[in-house]
Amino acid sequence: MTTYRQQSSHWGLFTAADTPDGLDVIADPDDPDPAPLLRSVPAALDERVRVLAPHVRKGWLEGRGVRGRDEYVQVSWDEAIELAAGELDRVRRTHGNEAIYGGSYGWGSAGRFHHAQSQIHRFLNVIGGYTRSVNSYSLGAATPLLRHVVGNVDPIGRPTAWPVLAEHTEHFVCFGGIPAKNSQVNSGGISRHSVAGHLRRARARGARFTLVGPLRDDLAAELDAEWLAPVPGTDAALMLALCHVLIERGWHAEEFLRTHCEGFEEFWKYLSGAADGTAKSPQWAEEICGIEAAAIVRLAESMATRRTMVTLSWSLQRARHGEQPLWAGIALACVLGQIGLPGGGFGHGYGSMAGIGVRPLPYRLPTLPQGVNPVRQFIPVARIADMLLNPGQEYDYNGERRTYPDIRLVYWAGGNPFHHHQDLSRLAEAFNRPEAVIVHDPFWTATARHADIVFPATTTLERNDLSCAREDRALVAMRQVVPPLGEARSDFEIFAALAEKLGLAPEFTEGRDERAWLEHMYEQWRQNFDPGLDFAQFWEIGRLDLPGEPDDQVLYDRFRADPDGHPLPTPSGRIELFSQRIDSFGYADCPGHPAWLVPEELQVPPGSGEFPLFLVANNPATRLHSQLDHGATSADSKVHDREPMRVHPADAAARGLSTGDIARVVSATGSALAAVLISDAVRPGVVQLSTGAWFDPSAPEVATCIHGNPNAVTRDIGTSSLAQGCTGQLTRVEVRRHEAPPPPLRAYDPPVESG
């Protein structure tokens, strides 16, 4: 009899069973809008791309070779543990724990125990600490900036709830859109996909939608949005012009600016041109953005006469000077004066994840304690290549002058930096500098191919766990569906073996195995919130629907009602349109107020120069980051095995391109092969190539990546001296047909020594 077991993923709940025909996956029947990504789940068990046993890079054993271009030899678990423990012990004793970089990312599993980031941090803390990273690739610019401007990250974590928007918002002005594909996923799991339904309800009630962005399908067609497609990277200029119109015509909220905002006078000096001689008028913005001045005025008038929600996509701040469109968007909402009103104001990240716009649960959830890291050294996460290549070099970050540590060992468990990072050739060079690289990975990703020691890690289907998220209302027992493939072990088992080798097993495991840890985490959670079931009862039932407060929150409603009684945690207690603290840093690339700063991508006019086109490297619709790129949903989107790239008909005609052609995309950084898909859903002068195709540098004479990973052509540079965030969203390229037959794809071929 086939037994279906409940599982959870970042893209939804499902049940699965190992059948004679392969893994059968069934979406949760109570989910109103299941994610199509579930079709790819069976590919997690594809042995052709799995790391099935411990492997060591052949050249590392022999004292030669280059990471990323070497073969691997299989070794026993005992030998792999011995080698890894020896390297960890050597580095920490010779160079100190600061010389160990603990890399990870949070999307490896929806499970809270087998959460790779928690596991690796706990282990490295037990052995004395490590150099860590702060912030994320998704929000590298936003997190530091918001803490200066509004005092915290509530616009991300506690924005106005979707039901409030569906009922009250009259005009959604969506900078970067609200892409349905992104709202299909949520860190820690999602039991109900509801974003599309809320948007439909708002539209049925009569709400207007304006999409501001280069991709027309960043808002669902059924919302009938007006599409304004500015030149990529110019959103801040458009927002400043909207502010200028509102103030100049007396449509602004003068009282709100006086009572709830700090620094409006300085901001107006800049907008009016009193500070620099240039008024930030619609006519000024038209020359920069390509949006007619009259259209800017019409949009400003509509926003001023309707309850308006300014939505700011995470994509806006993943570019040079990415702090500015976020800050200018907040300023625009301040000028409108609707912050704190139901359906008005602003939010950062609607549509970026399913959990944005859902009230977080008012109690903690089961998590694995990570311990305390005694090493104080850290880097902004997107500066890893800088750190590895430039030990001892000074850099600016958030008002500090910091120094990159000298990293001798990189330990990575969970995540794939050869997906997230920019300029992958430079990252490959950086990964060749440390003395040792250790990686846990279920698959032969590019990160695994740049390791010296590769431990085969299990997937969620091969272990037991708990799934939960603060923005979801379900605690789920994730029951093991299949035995571990090959010799794979969980991250916990791998770290437990290393801890034992280093004489620290009691500190790491606390005497618990997987089952005991799950029970311990659950029972610890029950001390704060008791659902009335002990662990055995919960595990038998398999799921708890968690009570929470109604989704009726309005961002800054108490602050609006009483700014003195409920001040924001900023120096002024107000929203800072001018930040004296940021201004005191003296950063030319991030002044003390929102500003239009010309990025390098616009120092040559669009449509001209060696690289006339803008490339938008957005999140994919067919996978989560690079996960399961070989799965059915992702594979079905490929053309001639390459990642599809959308090109506007006019740009395609000018280059003699047709749908289905293989094209070579070239930038000042590198090159990639991609398959052409002609579409008028992209702005003229723009090509769109999603991230996540597994990096394939196997034919460097043809292209840096022959599979279509856009980070082969993006620049590895920070957003600004303030945040040093990721800038991978935009770059300038040229596209030409690749005339020769494309080389065979090697991204999924294991680099294992034959025989």
C-alpha cells in the first residue's frame, strides 16, 4: 500500500509518496492557489545530479589544480570527516576563528531543525566562532537604510495587511510591480497562497493599478493596470518629480510633513533646485526616465485625490544607489500624507514574498538555538568576493571604516553563492584564494564544484522536520518520504560527526538525535504557547492550525494618531526625510536625503555605446532561486537547454533575432548564452534574463556561462558606502545571435573521476 506523507516547502504544503512510477506529489487541497513549482519536487531525488557520497577535489589532495575545473574522487565518511576536522582545527589554531567564514543562506529548507543556516552557525559557534555576514542579497540596501529613516524594518515585516488593502486602497502605485511568481514562496513555508485573491478583490471593488517598471507582467493582466515603463534604474528621479508636482501644486499634506517628518525643509531645497540649481520637475524627470511630463502630472493628481498605496518592490534597491528609490518612495508617501491610514502609505516588498502583508504570529515558533558567536568580525553578505580577494583592505559600511579579515577556510552549508552573487568569474577567482573550502550540498551545484571537500546532504524528503513561519498559520510535521539517497546525511549528522572528532559532541548535540531535537524544540515552544497537544500527539496529527491576531494591521497607525506618544525609533522620533546621521557619514554615493544619483549604467545614454541594452536579472518564475533548476517546471521553460531571455520586437529586429535563436549576451564583465524569446512585455531597450540557471563555465572560449546565468554579466559592486548591498538587478549589455552550434551543457554532469 502506498503511503503518502505530509511535507512542506517554501512554495507550499504537499503530500508525497514513493511509487513504482516515481515520486508522486499532491498539493494541499485547502490551498486556494497552489504553486506550480511543486511539479519540480520529484527532481530532488534525481540521482544524476545528486552528490551520493563524500568527495574530495583531486587537485587539492595532490597539491595542485584549480577549484571549479577539477575532478573529484570519492572517499569514505571517516576520511572526509578526518580531513574536514583537520582543516578546521588547523585554521582555528594557526590563524584564529576569525579566519573561518561561515557561509549559508536561509532557503535550503522550510524545516526549522534542518535549517542549514542554523545548523552551520550552531556548529561554528561551538568550535569557537567564525566571521559572519549581515543583511541579505534580497534586502542589502533596504535593511540599513530603513533603520535610519524609520528606525526599524517594520515596512518589510509589519506592513499594512492585504485584507486592509483589498478593502480600502483606491490606487495601487506599484514601483517594480507585485509579481505573482514571487508571492508563491515564503521562507519557512506557506499553507495558503492568497495574494492574487486579495488583488482581485481590490480590482473588483474599483481600485486602480499603476505599474511602474520595465516588465509588463510584474502585475497580473487581470488587474488592468496602466503601465509606465521608465528607463531602468530611474525610479528615484520619477518619484522625486512626483513629489515636486504634489508640493508645487499644493496637493501635499503640509500638516503631516510638519508633525510626522524630520527634515522636510532640506528635502524641499533639493527638490525645488534651491540647493543645486536644478528643480526636480516633471520636465527634468522626462529627460531621465523617458516618461512624459504630462503623464507624471496625471499620476500625481490621481495619487493625491485617492487613497493611495505606494508599493516598493525589493528589486528597486538591488542596483547601484539602490537606497535612493526606497527613500524617495517613502518621501513620496510622506508628501501624500496618507501614512497610517487604512489602505494608504507605503510598503516595501508586497509580492516579493507571500508573507509580506500578513500579520506575524504574536509568539515565537520552534527554532534551533544557534548559540553565541564570540567572533565580532562580519561583512555585508554581498561583499564576499571583495573579502576573499582583498584581506586587510579597508571599506566603508554604515558609518564605519571596516577591514576585511584574512579568510583561510570557507565553510558553506545551504545556499548557492554561484547563483546569488554577481560577476561569477570574479567569485570563482575569489573562491580559489582560501586554503580550504568545505561544502554540504545535495547536488553538484557550482558551489559544490568549487569545494575541496563535498559532503552529500539530504533533502527535506529524506528526513523529519518541523515547518513553520511567523507569517503563516500552520505548524507542520514534515515526515520523511524516502530513505537518504546514496550515502547522504543531514547537515546535523555531518556536524555531529565533526563535533565528535573535535571533542565537542556534547556541546553540539546536547545528547539528542533528530527525533529528540524535534521533540525538544516543540516542547520548548509549548512553554510560551500551549496548543494542548504534546509532541507525540502533534506528530500523529501532523499539523496544527495556529491562532493569530486578525490581519488588520495598518503600518504606523498609532504613530499617525499620536506621533509624540508613539514615536518612531529614529533620532527625531519622526520619519527622516533628512537624516543628520547619514549626512554625517559624508558619503558622496548616499547623501543625507533622497536624491537622484546617476548610476554607471546611465552615464552612457540608453541605446548607445558598446552595451546599448539594459539587462534586467529578476527572480525566476520557474524555480526558487537556483533550486531544482533541473526540475520539470524549470526544464519546461528552457529552449535548446538554455535559459530564455525576453527581447522586445524592435530590439530583436535591429539585431536579426528570432524566437528560439541562441544569443550571446555580453557586458563589460562577462558573457552568457541564452535563448531568445521575443516579447512586447518588456520595455524597448530592455532584455530580461532570470537568475537561477546553474552556472556552466565549461566552454569559456564561447561564453563565461553557456547556460544563461545572468550573474556571468552583472557587476560585483555595492549599492553604496552606506549599505554595500547587492546590485545584481541591472546591467548594460549587447546581444548578438550565436551562429555556431552551442556547446553541450555540462551544468548537471557530476565532475566525478571516472573508473
